Amino acid sequence: MLAKKVDRMEKIEKVEKIDALYNFFLTRSLLRKYKENGKKIIASLCNNVPEEIIHSMGAVPVRLLGLAKSTELASAKIPTWLCLYSKRLMEDGLRREFDFLDGIVGMTSDDTKTHLFSAYSFYLKPGFSYLIQIPYVRDKSSIEFFEKELKRFVEKFESFFNTEFSEEKLGESIEIYNRFRDLLNDLSRLRWEDEPKVSGEEWLKILLASTSMLKEELIEHLEDILEKVNDSEGYKDYKLRIHLSGTDFYDVEIVKMIEDLGGIVVSDDLCTSSGYYIGNVGGRTLRDLARRYLTQSACVLTARLEHLSIEDRLNFIMERIGESRANAIVLLKDRGCEICGHQCPFILQEFTDIPTLVLDLDTPYPTEQLKTRVEAFVESYG
Amino acid sequence: MELQEWNPLGYKNLYRDLFKKHLARQDSLLKQGRPVGWFFSFHPSEIIYIFDVVPAYPEQYSAYCAARGSSVDLIDASISKGYGHFLCDYFKTTVGMIEEPEKATKPLMPKPDFIVDTRALCVAHHEMTEVFARKYGIPKYTINYPFWTSDALGYVDELTKIPEMVEELYIEYSISKLKGLLEFMEKVTKIPLSDEKFKSVFETSEKTSKLLIEVAKLMMSKPTPGSQREIADLVFLAFFVLGSNYALEFAEKGYEMIKGRVKRKEGVVPEEKFRLLTFGIMPWHSLSLYEYCEMLGATFPVNLYVNASLHLCDSKKPFESMVRRSMHFTNSTYDLMDGVIENARKADLDGALLLENTGCRITSMIIRPLADTLQEELGLPSLILEAPQCDPRIMPLERAKTQVEAFIESLK
């Protein structure tokens, strides 16, 4: 009886802790605090921007995500049929929600992100701006080019902010980021248990919090959460273990809805989750960083020589499903996402032995319809 | 509104002759068993002639389907297979041809033996080549040119694509990838690179590119000498057959024709009332929209889409030339529009007709910044029409005509 009570307490504490962290993402309060303390805040527009570089030069890297529910200002500047990620980000920018930013760093990872960088720079004049050119091939010459490109980025950053880059500091930042990744890996393994100790909703909240705060600060929270989670009881009352597939998805409400209806999200291949943290940097130099960001992440558009990136992505999903023992896939297909638009049919073809539900997403979400579809899916396969 | 007599340059016969020769070459090479490659706009088209391969162009084929009326069924076929709604029309039409060939306009594109993926315009080319390569199980070669930013590229002349300065790192990497492309071509075509042929194809390309640039310049004369109905198709030459003898033949004749017109001060319509700039991929299903505007007295001396397709090839610097092909304003950040504005200023314009191609993130995302820049820099108003290049359902021609009429009325 007492043990149960303690466990419930642990669970409540865990939830409160995670919600408090998530609140940093919703309010961006820590970012403003850093700014007040003289830190430069630099937004990244892609999960493959090597944040370690920005961090090593004393600035705060933020994976920028918009929170706007409606996008009327953005619709006057960019097409209305673009993905939710780009519309919300542009909307928050135009509403001056990102007034704490000192610069933005984009990447040529897809057309939307490339042109979002251009549109954001054109309309919002963010101070510092840099677009990192990412090769789509993971061969030797491309890794060498990417290293030089990162060097070029460093030089522009140094010159704009009158700061100095040092390999020693980069090494320290890499260590911090690797520690952050290790902790998330530990936490992730707890999602794979028969009774997962972290729900998909909790997981996504933690990941989103990680985009809006310094990683060294987050690490302390993560260690604490890990301890609490380790001691707590897992979730038993679910019917289906779900792998969530998609790109720049970050709507906690949708994940909560899936889990309220009997699913539990145990793994994913989202740009805002697995794509953001998986893959440690195997050294302390820019070259190591170039190798990590070009070869190890879940970037959906780069491929090994003579390979296709879609094959790498399918393997990535397969690995995640193998580890987590997910027995269903929910494919989050943002109607405006070019990657979803091209790759979804291949994911469906590849995983014919696993029940898959495709959720076509566009705002405003047709919540009741989505609920009905998820409910029927869980009932059918749970 | 009163319609004037329409007097085009007469390029129609030149195009007919060009296509005939291009198709004859294709047939002959197919009979010889030469490999088929799929290529996309802004690729180095010279390699097609250096290595004697059969080229097929999903973009051009899709435009053909749009003009012939089959693209709608093909787009629907691709969506029903699970591909996204808001993707490039060219991609959806091509996937439709692969999935449901019975609905596609004949002749179908020949099946590819290899595919060349050049991101010189959009990542969508990279994304779609992945899909095609996987569907056919064929080798693919990827070059991604930089997306040019103002710290890497100075002022760029809009027609020649000669930049004031350029970041060496990007040039070097792109050239290394182009050299890799030549090795790839040697492998898939099983013939070694001939230096002599390489030189001669690039010399042809240089001559043709010079003439095409002259045609674009002459189009800015007063009165506007030609119609966009015929000028818009110049992208076929610039994108796909540059380096061929038949493209050079076309350019020589086309140049003489437009030069004569300008000399005689003869316009596409007797009374030019407004001079408009246009941009966006042409709505291939409804090209008569241009003819209609011209008959209303609104001519188009500047087509930024055509201008983007041009570059001055320097046969003495073939690799640099291939990279310069990517230095168009649609592959650059929006602060690199100076060249475009300067050219527009020279053309003495009254307004702009801009086409937002649904599904094409490049043209559609650049439209509003372009409209804002034209307004700020030159005081030009713009009409933005949502016009996917292969799907007439979103831009019914009659509705577009009404919108254009209202816009022209407002210019008065």
C-alpha cells in the first residue's frame, strides 16, 4: 500500500517536473532571461544546424518553433498551403514574438526551410543570418566540404558578434551535447519497456523544452527526471504500442489524444525528436561535428553514395520499431510538408506487416474526426 | 474591353522544326540502344550531347500533358497513390504517368536507365529523383549547387549570370561534383569522355546562349516585339537542349526574326498600352492567357522565368559556366534581386503579372517578396494569380481573364 502511494507520488512529481520544463517552451521565459543576462539568442531553423558551434561561442541556440494557432499574418507573406511548421514560425515572427532573437541560422535541407530562411530574413531582418549549405551526399568530399562550410559559418559568426571561436570550447560544448543525448537515450530506453515509464506526451514535452534552454541547464533536470522515472511504475493500461512517423511535428495535444484513446507512443522518427538528438559526436573538432551532422542523424534528405535517402530513413524507422517493439505506426502527414508528400507512400509500402494509420494534418485540426479515426484504429488493432 | 489584332513573331514553325529534330535524334539513339537519362531544369544539358544519351525531361513531358489535357487525371492518380497534394505539378504528373500510363498523353517518356539530380533550382528535384530512382531501381547522381546568399555572391547580371564576386568554396565543391558527374556518365553510358566533343558541344552552347540572351534583351524594346506565347517556350532551349545544333539553328533564326521586328518598330499588337513583367512557371494548360492580355494591349517585355533559364556559357570555362547556371534569382536569397530590378527598370514597365504555382515552393515563396520589391523599388503594382502549371482546375481561364481585365483597368 505504502509502496503504491510512494509510486503515485513519484509519478505526480515526474509529471509536474515535466510540465514545468514544457512551460519554458510555451512561455520562452528562460530565453528572455538569458537575453537579460547578456546572452545572444540564435535561432536554428532545422534540427541539423550544429548547435554545438553556437553554444561554444557563448550564445544560446534555440530550435525555433512557432506557437500561433492561426496564421493570418503569415498568409499574407507565404503561401497558405505550406507546412504548419513554416506558417507558425513565420506567424510568430510577424507577431514579434521572437523579439529576443539576435540572429537566425537556416539550412538548405528542403525547399520550405531554405525559402523560410529567405522570407524570414527579408521581412523580419533578424540581425545575424546564415544559411548553412548541406550536401545531400554523404561521401568523403562532401564531408570535407561540409567541414569547410561549418568553418565559414564560424568565421561569419565571429565577425558579426566580435567573438572568438576555440576548438577547446567546441570540445566542451560537444561534451555537453553528448551528455544531453546520452540522457535522452537512457530515457528513451525506458519508453521501450513492456510498461513504458515515459509516455509519448511526456517525451515530446521534454524534447520541446530542450529546444528552448541551455543544454547544461536541461541536463540537471533530465538527471532528476531520469531518477524519478526509474523509480516509478510504468504505463500498463494501453492497447497499442505506437511508432510516430513524421517531420517537424510538435503538437503535444495530438499525442495526448492518441494516448487518451489507448495508444502509447514508444518511438518516433520526428525531426523534432529522434532527428534532433540521436547520434553522438565522435570527437571534439569541427570535422567530427561535420561527420555527425551529415552521417548519423535522421536527416531525411541526405544519403550515402549510391544510396537513396529514403532507404536510410526506412532503415532508421525499422531500427526504432525494432528497439521499441512498437506494433503500429501513426503517420503524421502534414498536407503542406514536401517530405511527407514524397516519402509517405514508401513508408506505407515498406511496413505492410504493421498496421498503419495515416493522419492528414492541416489547421485547424478536425479534432473530432481525428479522434474517431484514432479510436477506430486502436480498437481494430489493440 | 476591346481586343486588338495579335501579331506574334512566328516562332511556331521554328519550335516545330526544333522538336522534330530533337525527336528524330531521340528515335535514332533509342534504336542504337543508347541509354536513357532523366534530367531536370538547370542541369548541364551539354552532357546529353557529349555522351550521346537519350534525354527525357519530366518537366517538359508534364507541360506537354497539361497542354494536351491529360495532366489532371495524372495528378489525381498520384494523389490517390498517397503522394501529397501540395507537391510540384511536374512530379505529380510524372508519377501519374508511371502509375497509370493508360491515362497519359502518348508518346510516354522512355523508361530511364539512370537519373541526374541537380539541385540548381529546388530540393523538390532531389526529392522527386529519389522517388523515380527507387521506382525504377536505377542509379542516380546528385549535385547540389549552393542556394546563393548575398555573402557568397555579389551582384549578378540577370541574363548572363556573371557575378561580381563568388565564394570560392562553393565553386570548388560544385565543380568537383560536376567532374564526378562526367565519371558517372562514362560509367552509365560506357563511353569515355571525348575532349574534342566536350569542346565542340560547349562552343555550340556558347553561341546559342549568346543569341538567346540577345533575344531576351530585344524583347524589352518598345513596342514589345513578341508574344509570351512563343517567348515562354525558350525555356525548353535554355533548360534542355542547350549544346545541340538544332538549338543553335533555332537561336540564329529566332534572333534574326526579332531583330527585324525591332528594326521595323513592329509590336505584337498595334497599340501597346501597358508593359508588364511576368514571373512564375507558365500555366501550360492556359497559355492563351498571355495572348489575351496582349490583345488587350498589355504586353510582356520581361519574363523573369525565361530570364532565369538563361546564362552566358563560356566554352573556355565550361565548369564555371555550369555552376553559373545556378546563379539565378530563384536560387538565391531575396536580397539578391538587384539584377532583376535593374533589368526591369530598363524595360520601363507599368506592372507585373505574377503566377503562384501551387505546390512549387520556389516560385510561390518568392512571389510576395518580389511583388513588394517591385512596388518599393519601381512603384509597380502586381497581380498575383494562383496558377499551378499543370492543373487548370485551380485557375480556370475565364476567371483569370476577369482578374487580368480588372488589373489592367486599374492600371489606367
